[in-house]
Amino acid sequence: MSRPAISDHEGKLLACLLLFYREVGPSATPSLKGLDEEAGLERHELEEAVKALREKGLIEYWALQPAVRLTEAGLRLAIRIDGDGRG
């Protein structure tokens, strides 16, 4: 199975969400507020990464909080990227 093409910003966000997953567990749903700083992204970069990863089915998005969480496919990809030494 080939890895979907992702941008550097998307990769940073996936790595950040993987860290939340590892620290909190599968229910980790970090708020978007402050996530840009956690991931090392500018606010507009975070918004673009969230939109792209959501469209690819790699994250779920809750508009009311707003918050995000890795999907199963997103978790698998984040782990593979981390294993590649990119994370």
C-alpha cells in the first residue's frame, strides 16, 4: 500500500496528533486552539493541513470545539512516517 502524498505541514500535524495519541490514548481530541504552536505551524498552515488531512480521511474534525482526532488510516500513516525517521 503506497503512502498518500502529504505536505510538510500535514506531516507536522500528523506527528503532533500521534504524540497526543501516544500520551492520551485513542480518545485524544486536541483543540485547534494552540495546536498550531504545538505542531510548529503558522495558523494558516494549520488550517490548510487540517483541511487537506480531513479531505484525505486521515483526521476527524469537530466544528463545535473545534478539535481534531486521527482516524485509523491517519494513525497508521503517522506511525509509518514516524518509523521512517521523519517524526
